[in-house]
Amino acid sequence: MKREKEEEMKKKNEERKEQERLNKLKAESHKEELTCNICLEIFYKPVSIIPCLHSFCGGCLSDWIKKSKECPHCRKQGTQVQKSHNMQNMTELFIKENPEEDRSDEEKKHNDDKDIFTHETYNIEQPSAAVPQRGLFGGLFGMINNNNP
Ligand SMILES: [Zn+2]
Ligand SMILES: [Zn+2]
């Protein structure tokens, strides 16, 4: 009976080791997926663009989105930016297995300072919808004022 338990423990231990090895392999094979296309480093606080779902560091995309509403990777017009918990988890796992890929505290702070995606979702302003509305409203006001004696 005791012997059986020992065997079981040994088997469990081996299974755990195998799982760790697989996790590591998985993380390594994901390095490319976990690389930001803007800074070419492993993600830091990754976010994804909707609808194309390409991911970038929050700080990197914050700089970009001020200049362009298009995805830096595929150039598709974005409507929203969402925090990517999936990528965050994979990044954390990867960093745990490859601590040398982690950024310095200074770099992290620099990224945090830039990061405008502090909420779960961020709506990308759609210029084609917002601007003409204001123009129309202003135009109506102008007409009413002109008609008054
Ligand atoms: Zn980046
Ligand atoms: Zn894209």
C-alpha cells in the first residue's frame, strides 16, 4: 500500500516536471507572438486593437494613436482598444521563464507614463462621424440667427 503511494507521488512529480517543460516550450514558441511591433520587445501591459486584434504595448500604442487611427501592423482602421488579458498572462508566463527578457524598472516607468489605456476599453475617436455633426449644428444656428431681425 505504501509502495503504491510512493509510485503515485513519483508519477505526479514526473507529470509536473513534464508540464513545466511544456509550458516553457509553449512560452518560447510564443516569443514572436509576444513581441510588440512598435518597440520590437516583449509586450509590456499589452492592448489589442478592435477589430483586427493586433496587440502592442499600451505605452507604444498610446504614442501611435495620437497620430493615427490605423493599426500600425495591418493599417486597418481601429474602433476600440482593449486591454489584452490573454496576452498579459502569456507575457507574464514568458517573463517568468525568461527573466532576462524583462524590462528595466526605468523602461517600465517610461511606458506607464505614456500609457493612456488605463480603462478596460478605449474608444478610438471616429473623425468622419464627429466632425460633420458639429458643422451641421453650427450651420443651423447660423441660419436661425440670420433670420432674426
Ligand atoms: Zn512596445
Ligand atoms: Zn491590425
